[in-house]
Amino acid sequence: MNNNAETEKQQAETVEHLLGIVVENREKRCAEVREKAYRQAREILKQAHARNRAHMHHHIDALREKYRLRVSSAIARNQTHLRHQHQKDDRAILDVAWPVLRQSMLALWHEPDTRRMWLDASIAAAAGRLREYGGRIEHPKDMGEDDMAWIKQQLPHGSGQAPVFSAEDTIEAGIRIIADGTVVDTTLEGLLHHKSAIEATMIARVKQGIAGHE
């Protein structure tokens, strides 16, 4: 009887020991599972955060590009508008300036002193050709004899023939010298022929004047 009791006691202790081992192993296994689950959860959260950040950055970059394009488009439209406005302003200036310039040059021609300066510059530009080859000098119909005499005095003396004077209806001011196939055109129309360069100069002068008064 005693042996049976002792045996039962040993079996109970063995079972209790085994149960302790099982519980310990279970708790250890549960801890490992929990840790693994925590790690996986942390990794999932990390990946989710990374995806969210990437999506947010992509969204921000897309918004930045969208607004950059809008700003660039607005700037381009404004620049085009300003360019057209400047062109309209320049055209308005030139519409006023051209008649004024033409009248001013005619006034210079009709003033004896400045007309002589005009003639001197014209003769100097063609002096070599006139000396060697003579040629023709076209002038306004109302140019006086004293101006023609002045031109003859200023001509260089050479072995060639004296130039021929020719009155032209189409010349309002200035003279046109034709010698040996070369044309030196210092008539009013000839001088105003280089329209683009003259307009650029007039616009620059007018704008400089405006800036000086601001």
C-alpha cells in the first residue's frame, strides 16, 4: 500500500513537472510568436509609412510641377502681352515721330547754313568718283544757282569731266550723285530709306527722354 502511494506521488510529481515544462515551453513559444508578430507588424507599419511618404512626395512633386507649369504659362502670357503692348506703344511713337523727323529734315534743307553742311557731307562721300569720272548730280528743281555754284567750288579738281546737274521732280531735299556706276544718295528719301535702323534709333531716343523725366 505504501509502495502504491509512493508510486502515485512520483507520478503526480512527474506529471506536474511535465506540465511545468509544457507551460514554460508554451509561454516561450507564445513570446516568440508575439515577438515575431510585433516585428511583422512593425515592418508592415514601416512599409506603409514608406508608401505613404512616397505617395505624399509624389503628390507634392506633382502639385509643384502643376503650379510650376501654371506659373510658367502665366509668365509667358504676361510677357507676350507686354511685348504686344510695347510693340503698340512703339508703333504709336513712330506714327508721330516719322512726320516730325521728315519735317525737321526738310527744315534743315531749307535753312542755308545746314543745307551747305548737307551738301558738303554729300560731296565728301563721293569726292573720289567725281574727281575721276565726273558723273551726274541730281537735285531738287528749286535748288538755287548759288547752291550749284557752291557744289562746283567744293568738287575736287581732277582730269575727269565736270559732273552734269539734273533737276528731278521726285527729290524734295538733298542730292543724288551718280559717278562710274556708284550712287551716293543723300536725298531725303535716300536717307530715310534705312527705315529699321532709323526707327530703332528714334524709339531708343524717345525712351531715353522719357526715362530722363521720370
